[in-house]
Amino acid sequence: MLAERFDDDRPLDEAGWYEVQLAAPRLIPLGAAELRYCSPTPRSRATGTALGYAPLAQPALRDCDMGRWRGHTLAEVAALEPAAVDAWLADPRTAPHGGEPLLAFITRVGGWLDTRPADDGAIVAVAEPAVVRAAFVHALKAPPPTYWNVDVRPLSTVTLTGHPGRWHLELAAVAG
């Protein structure tokens, strides 16, 4: 796995490509969905393409804009700006990094989710773990700080069924 860095748009590395190949038998069938989307990051686009999804990049599925913290790890930023990190973790409306507040990020991802077609057609989206966490919080109508208590592993799947205001989650184990 790549080191977790804020708003990181590095492409898949060799280990990432290997992990996609291992997960492919489980994930390729999802490509039968009528609509296939991905985050605009190189990693998400490459993953969707490698799985044969031919996904349409959706700007609303991009990772949270982390401003001047972009590309750094939490540990690096905490060493340089401990008070700012504490404020950011405590209040989802703040953006001491100069980027997007957590609440705005969750609202953006949730807004995208709520505007998907309401028919019974299947949709697949390839996105960073942070985007999936934001979708969880929105779908469950959970308080924004819940975001910090959701772990999403790369190449895992979650199924959301329902419609705006009434989502249901189905979690699948990561095979590998």
C-alpha cells in the first residue's frame, strides 16, 4: 500500500498493480453495472481501467482538498502544526490547511450519491478510501466526526442500495 498522504494523486505503483490483479477476479464482475464512475485521480482511473470498467471520471468523487497539507502524512503535519491538526480533527467545519472542511467534503460526496439515477440500475464507482468513508457517513446520516471511525481498505467493496435519504450498506470482506 502507498503511504497514506493527504489528497495524494500519485499513480498506482508496482505493488498497487499487483494488488489490483489479485483482486480482479472478485471485482471484474462489478463492471457489468450500467453506469461506471471513478475519482479523477490517476490511481482510481488506472484501477477502473485495469478492471475493464471504462469508468467516467467524476470531479465530485475527488479526495478532500487538503490545501497546503496536500501530499503530506498526518504525522508530518502534526509535527509542524499540532494545534491546526487538533482543530481540524475536532471541528468538521474548519479547514486550517486552507482547503476543504470535512463537512463540505462529506456534503459534496453525499450530494453526488443523492443525484444518481433512482431506478434499479447498478452503478460502480472506484474512489479513494476517504471518498468511501464520506459516502458511509452521508448514507448513514451519521455525525461528521464518525468519519474518523471508519476504516476502508483499498480494493474493498461496499454496496449502497436505496435512494436519497434512505440508504442501506452492505460490506464485503477484502479477499486476498
